Amino acid sequence: MTVSSKHFLILDDEESIRQSIAAYMEDDGYIVFQAASGEQALEIVKNNHIDEAVVDIRLPGIDGNTFMIEARKILPDIKFVVHTGSADYIPPDDVKALGVTSAKVLIKPASDLKVLCEALKEQYKE
């Protein structure tokens, strides 16, 4: 699969962060979907093949951890990077089991969105 055909989901309740990540990823050739809540993101995952997702943790409704667990049940190959404002966030064991290690946790706002892209690409080397 080429980068140009990858479908990317941004789950964040802050519109400005979604927009900046979306613009960057679209420039990198991704087809981008955006969601402001975990529930909205799950609907997107149910109706589209999403390859990769950047996930905020603290959200209205279901949180990012729950979203990742539920999304993996729908799309077993989906890859995640966490982008959170919680500097002390440590992935719980059930999220670590999805491949979300501390190396895939970025504190927002990411100073350089290239770091976010690199975190996603690293998952394909594992």
C-alpha cells in the first residue's frame, strides 16, 4: 500500500489541532477523516477502512483509550499514535497490547508534526 492510498483519522476535541494535523497529513498524501468524539470516530471506523489514527485521550464521551480498544475490534490492523495534553499519560496494559508504547505517545501540541508522522511510520517496521 502506498502512502497516497492511506486513510488517516484524527480524533481530537480541539478543532484547531485537528485542522493543523489534517492539513499536514493531506500534504503528505493521506486521505484524512476527522472526529471530535470517540463515538464519532467509531462511526468513521465502522464505515471506512482507516489505516492509522492519532488519538487524544481526554475527550467528551468515551475516552481515547476506549476508542482504541473498540476500533481495533473493528479494524484489526489499525495503527495508533496518542497525542495528548496529559504530560503524565502512561498507556494502560490493554492499550499497550495494541502496540501503543510510550514511544507512540506525543504531548500536544507536537512541536513538529514530522515527529507524529515518524511515529506512525515506525509502526510498520515493527
